[in-house]
Amino acid sequence: MLQRFDVQKALWACVGMMLAFVAPLPTVAQVPLEPPADQVKFDDLVKKLQQEKPQFAKRHQDLLKQRYDLGDRPAQGATMTQGKPVQAGVRVKLTEGTTWDQLAGLSPADIKSKNLWPPGFFPLPHPHHEAGGMVFPQPTIDETKKQTDRDVTRFDLDFDFPQHVLPEFPAPIFLTTRPDLGDVSKGQLVTLNNFRDLFEDFLNPKQLEGLRLLVTPFPQQQFNATDDRRSLKPHLGVACFDCHANGHTNAATHTVGDIRPNEHRHRIDTPTLRGVNVQRLFGSQRALKTVEDFTEFEQRAAYFDGDPVQATAKGVNVLERGSQVQFMAEFQELLDFPPAPKLNLLGKLDPSKATESELRGQELFFGKAQCGVCHPAPYYTDNLMHNLHVERFFNEVMINGRKASADGPIKTFPLRGIKDSPPYLHDDRLITLDDSVEFFNLVLGLKLNAQEKQDLVAFMQAL
């Protein structure tokens, strides 16, 4: 017993001697906290990026001029739901010395080997692809600032397309539950300042709270309160409806967060939220299965370029599934397609109301043109993803920081109300429906003639 006690005393003595030779650990206050060597002061960052801004703006505008005819040429007799003219004609420029019919007669391998793929059919870069991030059209900036005093201007870059090729703004809102009301927006942009006055008479409290959350700004990669932002002043952030204005789209753009490296990230066209109640895939490539998933996860990572660390640093908004996400989703699922008076109950043309051109276009759509394979009536989506393998037509090339290469499978978006949602394709590369017809005529090898192309456009304008 005494022996065991002596051993314990000896052990404790050894421990004491060891501790005596160990230097005391510094407290947190004693550790100098210095900024990373590459961290730039905010004022210096603003100065640097504003000096670079004209260079990148010119680079991008030169690309658009090389690719497209962006003149204001409305289609005769075709308007969006509230009357904004639909732009007419093929705007993608051909390689000099070629015609659309000549291209349609060549194989993908021939077009690729001869470098004849039209410049406007290549993937379209972000206005400053290396920087990326959300960029808003000027009408959205102006009206948001007017109503809420929140400025979603970026000091480093501006939106790229002219207003006449964009959706009408503010867009009308139609509800599945109250079709008798028509446009419930009353011609206003719905924001935190007016949503209750506009909607409280025909939404229940849960739906109204969901709408409130959709128009409430939360921190985002470029708009936040840190020094790593792209607004001149510390910022509350952006709201879901800053891009999906009035539950539709204002064509705001950014780069997808789900691809790396940056040169492979797609420019993303903001899709309309009209008709999400009939959709079962969300995100152009992420294939999320519910609008609840998309609503919840968008603010956790996609708002921050797919980087949870940035989200934590800049103020991620973690939504509660049962009392916030579900409320937001329920309102989104009330957003209806715009009226299409020429369609019957099955989503096809009523012969007594349609023109001969529209009827011919419908026959082509479900026949020779094969559009209906992926876009069946009544909502003109199969709720699947498809890979067009457009890389068959061109050699991989770097375009303004964007590597034009294979896109992979892309969600089939609904075509109901498609005339209200230019530009087209997942990255805005197609300006008009005429461009879309020429694109798919080549991609699918359809060999359509000029009249057939016109008839297809006429049919899609009636959807």
C-alpha cells in the first residue's frame, strides 16, 4: 500500500517537472491577427475594378456586335402579354459567305472542320465572365431603388443586352387560384413596400408570408455588408424577386455555381417561375426535385457561387423548411402561365381561332420539326433533361473567359408563354424565336424550308 502511494507521488513529481519546462501558451489576445497578404482594402478594390470596367465592357460589347444584329425590329402583329413588341427575325450572324440553307446541308463534322458554326450559337459568356455574379437590367435597378431605396447597381460592370430584346417589365402576374382577376400586379413591380396592399385581399396569411420572404433581400455574393462586395455601400442583399421579377423574369444574369473551373461555368438565363406547379425538375442542370429544395438550397450556396464558406462569411440566410420554405413554395406554385386564347383545353390550337400559318406550325411542331418530343402539350415540357451535344459542331475555344465546350444535359423548360421570355436557351445565346428555330434546325438536322420556319415561329407565339 505504501509502495503504491510512493509510486503515485513519483509520477506526479515527474509531471510537475515536465510542465515546468513547457512554455505557457499565448492567449488569443496575444496572437496577432493580420489580414491576408492578398487582401485589398475596399477603396482600392473599387478603384481597381472601375479602372478595368471600360476594358471588359468593350470586350463584351464587341463580342455581341460580332455575333448579333441587336437592332429594334418588332414583329408585325406579335406582342407579349402586356403589349411589348416581340422582336422579329434571325439575329445571329453567319460566317461570311455562308447561308442558312448551305449550313443545313452540311454534316456536323463538316461544319466543325470548316469552322462554320455561327458565332451566336456558341455558348454566351457572362458580361465579365472572370468576375461573374448577379447583374441586373437598368429598369430593375431604377424601380427597385425608387420603391425601396436599395441600389442593385454593381460598380464593376453593367448589364449587356438592350431593353427591346428583354421581357416586358414589370411583368403581369396571373394566379392559378384566381384566374378571374387577370393581372394582379396592377402594372407595378412587387416589392417589400407594396406586396401587402396588392395581395392581401386574395392570399391567405401563409401565402402572404411566403410572398414577403420572396421580396425580402438577403445577403448574396456580390451584394452584402462585407468589404468583398460589388456595391458601393454595404448592402442588405438581393431578393428572389429581384431576378424573378413579379414571379417571371427580367433577364437578370449570373454564372452557375455548380461547375468548376470558372471558365466552364455557364452564364445563366433567369427562368420564369410561371408554371412551376407543373414542373418536377429545378435548376438548368442540378435536377433538384422540388421547388422547396430549390428555394431552400438557393440561398445556402447558389447565392454565393456554390461556396458555403463564402455564405457563412457574408451572411447566409438559413430558411426553416416547415414555416418558411413551404410558405415560399406555396406562393410560387400559384404563379400561372399567361392567357393563351387560341389554345383549347388540351393545350393545342383551336382551329376556329388560329391562322393557317399557326396551324401549319403546330403540325410541324409535333411532326417534322420534332419539337413535341421534348415539349409535349399542354405545357410543352417533358420534365426531363436532354443533351444536345452541340459540341459536335465546333472546336473547343476560349471566348472572353468562357471556354466554349460541351454543355451536358439541360432541363427542358416549358414553352407555354414563351414569347414573354426572351432571350432564349439556358445561357441567353438566342435572341429571338427565329434564332431558336435556326439553331434547332441545325442541331436536329431538320432541313426546314423558309416557310416552315416562319410557321413554327407563328405557332410558338400563340402558346
